[in-house]
Amino acid sequence: MLEVHPPHHPTRTWGDFFIHIATIVIGLLIAIALEQTVEHLHHRHQATEMAEKLRDESLANRRVVEFNIANCDQAISAIGQDMRTLENMKVFGEHAPSVLLPVPQTITYYPSDSAWLTIRDSALLPIVDKTLVRNYWAVDAVQASIVFTSQESWNSRVQLDALLNMRTTQQIASAQERDALLLALSNFREQQIRLRGQMAQFNTFNNAALAGQRLTPDPGSIEQPSRTH
């Protein structure tokens, strides 16, 4: 709290009065300026700490995305082999070959964005480096697409598993069953291919942000989630 003390001697003239008022005003301005300077330095320090946490988060996300891409590749490969087997199938019923490969479990780990959200939603955003902010807005847009596509992929996987679980034997009983399986496998593969592409795009943007390169993505270059089925 600022304390203003009265003069030790009585104010005798208007000149003395205005000098006294000016002294008080100057003292208050100096105190406010010092307080604002300290506050600004504190905010700068906080912004630097948050940027360091964001960098650590981005480095960790590299491993997450690489795992997801490898997981998608395994699923896409197995699905492709099963589709080729079904497309070439000419015999149905008890004599049909049971050579369909089990589709690997697909687990998608979302890249972490807690450090970015802390910066984005804080009062410190205006003083954070503008290139950093612009880059991570682009990374965040890809992140949103990944979340949506992974949910769509999960729905496709549930539909495929439901169809597989309805089968009483390993053999393909009819051309209709083959076609239904082909459609379910194709839908799931398309979602996995889309998800893999978004993961690769996230990796590109994330690496560019880590390198401090200014991202200038065309809005059309970031795949937007499609809500049509």
C-alpha cells in the first residue's frame, strides 16, 4: 500500500501547495511504473516457461505420432490382404478357404495439447512469440481433425467386428457375405488411411514448429473433418 505523508511544515503559499501535489503525483507515477515493470518481467518469465513446456510436449508428441502411424500401417496392410483374398474368392460354403487375417487392434493415442491450451487460454497469449502462436494454431487444427477421424475409424471398426462376430464358421458362406465383408473392410481401411495422413501432417507441422519455421498453411491444406456418412 502506498502511504502519503503530510508535509512536516505548513503549506504557506499556493506555490508550496502545488509543489507538494506535484511531488505526490510524481512519487505515485514512479511507484506505478515500477510495479508495472515488475509485473511485465514476471509475465515474460511465465511466457518463457510455458514455451519451454510446449516444446517438451511437442518432442513427446513425436513418439506418439510415430506409434500411431506404425499402428495404421499394420492395420492397412492386413485389411488389404483380406480384401484381395475376398475379391479373388470363387468358392463359398464349407469348401471356402479360411485364410482371412485378423485385423490388428487399432489404438490411437491423441497427441497431447495441454501446454498449448494453457498458452492459448491464458492472458499471456498477446506477449508470446507471434510465430510460435501461429504455428501451434495450425498444429491444433490438425489435432482436431485427428480426434474426429479416429472416432470415425473406431465406428467403422465396431461395424466390421459386429459383422465378423455374426459368422458361425470361418468359411465364407455366400457372395453376399463376401460383399458385406468387403464393404466393411473398405470403409475401415479408408478411415485408417485418412487417419494416417493426418498423423503425417501433424508430424510435419509439429516438426516445423519445433524448428521455429513459420508455417503458412493454406486452409485447404489442412484436412477438415467430413461430417457426411
